[in-house]
Amino acid sequence: MSDLAIFGGTPIRQRGFSPWPQYRQADVDRIVEVVHSRRWGGFPVPSRLAGEFGRRFAELHNANYSLCLTNGTIAIVAALQAAGLQFGDEVIVPAYTWDGTATAVLFAGGIPVFADIDPDTYCLDVKSVQAAITPRTRAIIPVHLAMRFADMEGLCRLAREHRLLLIEDCAHAHGGKYRGIGAGSMGDIGCFSFQESKLMTGGEGGIVITSSLEYYEALQTLVNCGRASLTDVFGRKLLGSNYRMTELQAALLIGQLDMWPEMVEKRTRNAALLTQKLAAIPGIRTLPPQPDISRETLYCYVFQYRPGAEEPAPARDLFVAALEKEGIPCDGRFYEPVYRSDLFYANPQNCPQLAWQREIPVDYSSCQCPVSERAAYQEAVWLPQFLLIGDEQDVEDVAHAVAKVMENRQALASADPGLAGLKALGRAQRARRERQKNY
């Protein structure tokens, strides 16, 4: 009988990992200062601490302007509106991402069009994007996913050729650089999330960055109830809403920015060690290096479960369940193709743009992105970033647990698939969403 913990054996890891989010006493002091000030909200725009954080964040990412707001999904909505997206315009997004990337397009009046991903980065595949471009296409939204960047050279070339907007979803890419340029600064606008699981967090929140004064002025108007921007050079009149970030959130984010150098150094060092160890385990494939990354960002560590076809092997979901029982937090169905998500309720009744000026309404049930589906249901394994902010023993335990499960894969292959806890996809997705928390 195998000694896997899922069969009742002793787990490799019997204590927790470093807690997340991290904070310092200075953060508590700053929050208390804000409470005592009685200025808790986000007005005027930018408020004192949100303005300070935004300036520093923009500088870190090589952008001229920034604006804090409520969350990462609204960041994308506001970016599309500021850039002039019109009702019924098509926006190409990756199929393998959080639902908010696509629903933000719907909220802005556009139509998300799904393209497949690159099997080595899990980010938008340039050829798939090119094949998805139509006369209705207005923008592309690449997502820099987990620990890799989209091919920005290829996507920028496509955007120039077809005169398309390029709006980067950087919810996983805080502080990262690609070819020496900060995440979010390679396209027209960059959008970040500060939700609780993210690399910098205020509990919730988001930010947009850009080097275009025109877009920056429009963003201020959209976020601040339609009020004119501080400079108002372009004089655009837009219908706005209240998407302002609070000073309490900004107070926490300043501390996150202060801790960022230490956190990124730990994650980078420990990820390199983990890659070295996982690469030696048969049936496990680490994502190939991406030389164009000049400063790493690691929202989650992702590797691929690829057992050989010559012998019995458990399904990926059962492998993940066994790894979790060894005391290693992990997920297989972290994302699924958005068009198959039980949270993507897009139809002509609730999103009339899907039928506007079309003989046949957009029908997402016919979408097929095979690389995205393979990642979601067969091979991707996601490890949360807080596994990488401790010491080397944490990394040793993760690698040891993966090796243990793989060494016992034949015994696991004959186990009841119900041990994976995925009796119904809808129920599994709801449970995963609850753990993941979203944008």
C-alpha cells in the first residue's frame, strides 16, 4: 500500500507556510493615522495617500501617469472607456484567464473574442490573436499570467498593423519588467488588481497606468463621477461613476510597495530553486525560461503535469488532490476557459451587443481553444506565491511532496477518482472560486 497521505499516510508538510498578506507595524501606524485624520474616502482625486502610492507605482513601471480605483475589473472597464471603445466593438482576450478580463469588456459595451494561449507561457498566442482579428476588432487585452509575460513584441506589431488598442491586464505582474520595460507600459494602458491574493494588496483595489495624457484625463473623469480632470487639456465630457479608492486601502498599499523589493527577491530566489528541483522529477515539466523577462514577477508558480503515456497515471485533478493532502496548497482548476466558466453568463438578453447589427448573435458555446482546455483540465498545477516567501525548507518540502506523489503515481492511478473531490464540475468550480477569491 502506498504511503501517500491521501491514503492515510503521513503528509510531507505538517505545518503552515508564511501567512499572506504580509504587513509591518508601520502599516498599522499609517492606518491609525488615517483613521484619526477622519479623511477615509478617496475624494478629492487623487487623495493624499492614493496620489503618493500612484506616483511611486507608475515610476516603478515606467509610466507617466497612474490612477487608483476600486478593483482590477473596473480598471479594465475604465481603460476601455477612456480609450474610446464603442458599443459592439470586438476585443480579443485570452481564453485562459480570470472571467473578469472578459466580463470587463462586456461591461464596457464590447464583445470579448477568445484566442488561445501559448503552451509554454499560458499567455496569448500571437497567431491565434491574428486569426481572430475582424473588421470589428478594436483592441487586444493580453494577460501576463502567473509567472510569464505575453509576447509583447508580436502583439505590439499586430496592434500597429491593424491600428488596435493594446490594454495590458497586469493583475499578476506587479513590478515585473519585459525587455527592460515595466508591466503595463508596453501597450496603451496597463491595469492592475490589488485584491487580497495579489502580489501587492489593499484587500481590494486596482490601478491604471498610462503615458498618454489624453487617456489619463479621461480616466480621472470616469473614476470621479464625471468631474473634469485636473489638467483638462483635452476637455472630453464623459459619463463617470464613483470608482475611487479609499485612503485606508492606499495606506496599506504604501506598505506593500515598501516591502516589494524584499518580497520579489525571495520569490525569485526560491522559484529558481524550485524549478531546479522539479525539473529532475519524471512526469513534471517546468515552464521554459522566458529570456525577455528582465525583472521577474511571480503571482503563482505554475508547472505542468505530464506523466508518460506508457504507464498508468492518475488524472491531473487526482494528482493535485494528493499533493494537497501532503500539506502543499495547490490548484489544478485555478482557471478554466472563460467560455466554459459557470460565472460567464453572457447572452444576447443580458448583453445586447452580442446581437447588435449581426444576423447571427455571438454564441460562446461554439468556442474551442484546445491549448487552454488542456491547461485547465489536464496539465496545469498552480502553487500560491506565499509558498515562495519563506525559507529553503519550504521549497524542499514542496519538491519532496511532488516527487512523493509522482513516485506513487501507479497506486494513485488505481484509486477512486472521487478522491479528487470533483464529482460535479459546477460544484468544483464554485469551490475553487471561493478559494481563489477573484479580482
